[in-house]
Amino acid sequence: MHTISNPQSPFLALDNGSNNVLESILNKDDYFYNFDSDSLSGLSELYANFKKPANASNGKLILKLKNSQWSGYVYDEFSSLFGKRYNYWVKKNKNKPKADREKWMQEQGINLLVDVKTDDGWKNVEVVEIMGDINYNSIVIPMEFSNEKKNVEIRVRSAFMFWELDYLGMDYSDDMESVSYTHLTLPTIYSV
């Protein structure tokens, strides 16, 4: 569990076409960035820069996101191309090692890739698995970075229009040691 005390907005957010997309990720308002920039690498990319406190060596990246309806449509169309052989294709791929299936999903941009820029280049810090296109979900990704840099640069990558990113923020506060919570019990519903 992570606690968020003082989330900071990026001061710069560009897609891989150098278009300013900052307004689409500043607020949790359903005005989202949809990874619609073409790329020679095959993935749409968003680059965000955050100011960093002088001695901070870690932070928590906050994302509010979901899969797009387009991604569901593409999957349905892809599946329909197999016709009667779809079940055979599923069975054949089920026997592939999990690492191979995950690698393929990352290469295709089906999963969302989150990277931080280091002195040695880009380092992947998280692979966000598909989560559906019905509701936005908020996730927190803890990360470490160099103390010497004044800014933190993040790269978020996806297949063309497979994800909708509504909010991106960074919190540098330590997680609180004690958090109170309330456990809610749902009523039992009987059906006949």
C-alpha cells in the first residue's frame, strides 16, 4: 500500500511527435491522452518531465488509466480472422512459456510500458497489464532515480491507441507508517 501526500504535475509532456499533451494528463477529468502518435518504433510514446526535490532518490508515479475501446475492437477483429481455427491458436499459444507470451505483449505495446531515464539510458520500471476499457483505474508505481538530476524524465509507451491516460503525477513523500482504513462488508443478495 502506498500513501500520496503531495502529488506534483509534470512541467512538460510531449508525445513522440513533439506535440504538447500536458493539458490531457494534468487533471483527473476524463480528458485523456490516447497514445495516437505514430512512431517508427511501432509504439506511441509520452515523455513527461517532473521537477525533483534536491535530495529525492525515489518517488511514486501516479497514473489514472484504462484500456481504450479501440483496443477491444482490435482484439475482436484479430480473433475473428482465425475463424474456426481460433481455438487451435489459443491452445497452441497456451503451451508457450509465460515469459515468451509476456515478451510478445510488451513488444506489441499491448501492455503499457513505463520507463525512467537514467545515466545509462531508459530503464523499464513497470509493465502494466491490460485492465479493461470500462473504468479508469489509479495505480502507483514506486521508482528510484539519481539524486544528481534536477528533473525526473518518464516515458510511457503503448501500441497505437490501446490505452487512455487521464492523469500522470509524481509524489516524493515517504509512505506513512500507519494508515487507518475501514473495512466495508457488502450485503448478501439472495436470488431465487
